[in-house]
Amino acid sequence: MSGSVSDKAIIVTGAGRGIGAEMARDLARNGARVCVADINLAAAREVADAIGGSAIAAKVDVTDRPSIRSLIEETVGAFGRLDVMFNNAGISQTCPFMDVTEDDWRRIMDVNGLGVLIGTQEAARQMKAQGAGGKIVNTASIAGKQGYPLFAHYCASKFAVVALTQAAARALAPDRITVNAFAPGVVRTELWEQLDREFMALGLTAKPEQAIDEFSQSILIGRPSRPDDITGVTTFLASTGSDYVTGQTFMVDGGMVLT
């Protein structure tokens, strides 16, 4: 990889499973010190323990500012500073457009939108205090570039991630803080297993894996992605190799959405 994450102090939220866990593992393999943060502390501990000495685990609720602040304090206490913040925690829900309720909207927007805003603000405060710049990386989605009728509120939240990434990049550039995002497509994780069950419960599919198979038909590379397909980009965005990149959303979707 061009660039280095060696000895960087990095937080990854939503790292107890799925893409976040694989991101944390790859960062650690490349020499970073990683705080594996998740609302499920037991899952975070399992990932951190498997990584070993360069990782710690922490509980976080990304919708709660004091929780994010204590996460950053815990990380700085362990590693001495914060170099990179991955705002990765996110949730989804399969729901026909006409059935999305106010509660559905608020739940998704709070985690996926507000969580990125708070995480970016609090990470930037720490990085500004340190005075040496930093990197913030947000998890967007193909749903941040296209609206899908069964995921309208999820799409809105991921469009918000792209907008926050651009706005923060402009706001924080004078402090030498870069802000970028990456946009996965269909990734075989626990989240897609959940969506597959929801498709069947809504009567939209008849059998397991039908949803992911049908969603994957437009992938140019010809298959859904695995979490380790994503980490080349995520580790690059944390590395010195991306120092001259900001305000961008990198599609990592096998060629589903061409921008």
C-alpha cells in the first residue's frame, strides 16, 4: 500500500462485526493502534482480543455526544492521541416507501446521520487541540448515491453522510483535517443477513439469499463483496497516502453505481 498507518491511533465505530471489524483488523495488521468501538461491548472485546496488543475495546452509542466524548477520551488515554476517526456505525431497515414511519425515519437518521455529525465534530475537537491535523472517514453507501424504494430512509441517511463529508471537508481543511467517505455496495455481512430476513418477512422474496442475489445482478465484477474487499480503500484513507485527498466519496461496490 502506498502510504502508512504505522503507529496511528485510530477509532472505528461499529467495529464489533461486519465491515467495521474487518477494517479494524486490517488497520492493525498494517501497524495501527485501534480502538474497536461498538454499542455491543462484548462483540467489540472479541474483535479487539483477536487483534491483540495493538487494540482496545470500548462501548459507544454514536447518537449520544457524551458517549462519543468518553470514547475519544478513552482512546487518547490509551494511545496518547487520536489520528483517525472512522464513523462507521450504521443500521438499515427494509421498508416499502409508503410504510416508512416517523419513528423509522428518526431511528435511522439518528444513528447514520446524526452519529456521523457528532463523531466528526468531537474527533475534530480533539484533533484541533492536538494541532497536528488528522483524518475522518465516514461510511456512506451506494444508497448515498441512488434512492431505492425499499430503503428510502436509509438512502436519505447515507446521502446525509455524503453531504456531511463534503461540508466537514470544507470546514476543517484550515486545521489540516481531511474528511472522506467510502461507499460499499452489497457486502456479505450480518447486516445483509438481516435484510434478507426482512425481505422474506415482507413477502418480497421466497427463499434465503434471493434478495442479495437479485441485488447483486448489476455488479460489474460479478459477485457481492466481502468485508476484505473494502479494506484496501479504508486503510488507504487512513494512511499518509491519502494526505492530499479530501471531501471525496470513494465507490467500493464492484461497479454497481458509476459516478
